[in-house]
Amino acid sequence: MNLPEHIAKIIIERLELEGFDAQTFPKDMLLFAPDEHGGLGLDSLASLEIIAGLSTEFSLPFDDVAEDDFHTVNTLAAYVERKKKEQAP
């Protein structure tokens, strides 16, 4: 499972999203945009749940995650990769 799929799986599980699969989850879907704009329509409580799941799974701090890093599964994956490189010895 690649990183975007792994993140999609975490989001699906933490938010108990029905009808989604990690492999087919649209990695460029806007997580917080309304349905009518092609987004998933998540709210701020969902963002906290996602942060908790990612922080636990990857042992990374998410206290400085920027809004631009939180648009899609792909932008979250890029954030995780960047943070892992920063922590590497």
C-alpha cells in the first residue's frame, strides 16, 4: 500500500466513511469542500480526527500543518513525506 492509499485508509476508518475503499478513494478530492463543489464536505471535527489518526500512525507532530497541506489525501501525503525527511538523521 502506497502512502496516499495508507492515508486514505486512515481517513476512511477514523471517520467511518461508508462506500469508500482506500485503493479507489479519490486522492485529489478536496476533503473540506462541499459536495456540490466536488468535495467530501468534511468539517473541523473531522480534521481533528484525521490529525489524531495520522499523528498516531506516523508518530509525527501535526501541530504546524498548514491549510494548504490539508486539502487532499495527496497534499497530506506530501506533508508526511516532508516531515519524515526532516526527522531523518
